[in-house]
Amino acid sequence: MTAKRTWATTRRVIAQLRRDPRSIALMIVVPIVLMALLKWVFDDQPQVFNEIGLPLLGIFPFITMFLITSVATLRERTSGTLERLLAMPLGKGDLIIGYQLAFGFFAFIQSLVAVAVAVGLLGLDVVGPLWAVVAVSVLVALLGTSMGLAVSAFARTEFQAVQFMPAVVFPQVLLCGLLAPRESMAPVLRFISDLLPLSYAVDAMTAISTQPDVSGVTWRNMAIVAGFAIAGLIVGATTLPRQSE
């Protein structure tokens, strides 16, 4: 793996995404629209919007980046592009890290825009520092990217890639503490929740929304999310086939 090859992959993926307005809309526009809709739904209950708005700023990037990454990677594999790239002096690490950097670039833009709209236009009340909100949002988006890269190796069609959402995304959304406090869950559900990375992202966002400073527990939760993202990249590099099927 070399920096030059990794950067070449990053530039190629960024150029491809820039020519795909639907993917750009899904990454940038859809989270804003969903936050605006959430604000509208709880227009007469601002305290509810403040309670769940910030955790959702972490969940939305996870879902969108997981979907886009898994489909985009599978599309390159089934079209033969991935096979041709790996036939060149390009390692799996160059490809995986290049993808992560490219999608990380859009994840950063997505997070900045979503936080700016939620706080500046929709009036989301955040007690903690905004840079921490952006940092967690980017980490969660990178987590979605790495998990999308990992699961794309197990799908044969784009439809199958989308089918992984109920298995990978939905259980995390249900058990992350957004719908009900994790402390009040049944022991077996709490145990499963402790194994899911999105739980720690929601815990970090919730703490930032109520505490003026970033606590040690929040830093630990952010580190756990980052660790899961790195693990997803390792799995993606390990399972990435050198030949399309």
C-alpha cells in the first residue's frame, strides 16, 4: 500500500460521486430534509426535538453512508471495474483506504451542513461544543462507510446489498437508546446493545447535548465508534475478492 495509489483511488471515487447527483442528494440533502421534517412533527414539543434531534444527527449519516458505500462498491465489483483495478499494482489496502477517504470527505461535508442547518435554522439546542457534534457525526458516517464496504463482499446484486440494512442497520437503530433508554431494556437486549457501535454514538451525542464539556466517557464512546470503523475496514480488506463473480 502506498500513499500515491491510495490518493489516486480517493480522487477517482470523489470524481465519480460528483457526477452522481442522486448520491450527492442522498448524502447532503436527505439528512437536512429529515431533520426539517422532524422539527415540523414536533413543532409544538421543542423539548422532544432537542432530545432526539442530536442523536439522529448521528444515525442519519450512518444509514446513508452505509447504503451508498455498499451499493457503490458492489456496482464496481459486478461491472468488472474492481477486478481491473486489482489486476494493476493496486493493493486491497489502497482501495479500501481510498474509498474511506473519499466517502469521509463527503461525510465531513454532510456533517457540517446538517449541523449548521439543525442548529442555525431549525433551532436545535446543543449545550456542548459544536465541533464535538461534527466529530461524532463524521465518525458515525465513517462507521457506516466501513460497514458498507464490509458487507458489500457478501452480496451479488445491488438489491442484496440493500437487503443487509434490516440485518445490520435496523437492529442498531432499535437498540441504540434512541427509542428507549438502554438502562431500562431487558438484560439480553442490553447485552446486545452493548455490542453495537451505534449505541456508543448515541450515548456520545446525548452527552454532548446536555453537558457543556466533552467528558472522558464521551471520548471513550467516540474511541469505541472509531475502533468499530477500523475493524470494518479490516474486514472489508480481508473479504474483498480479487475476481468478480
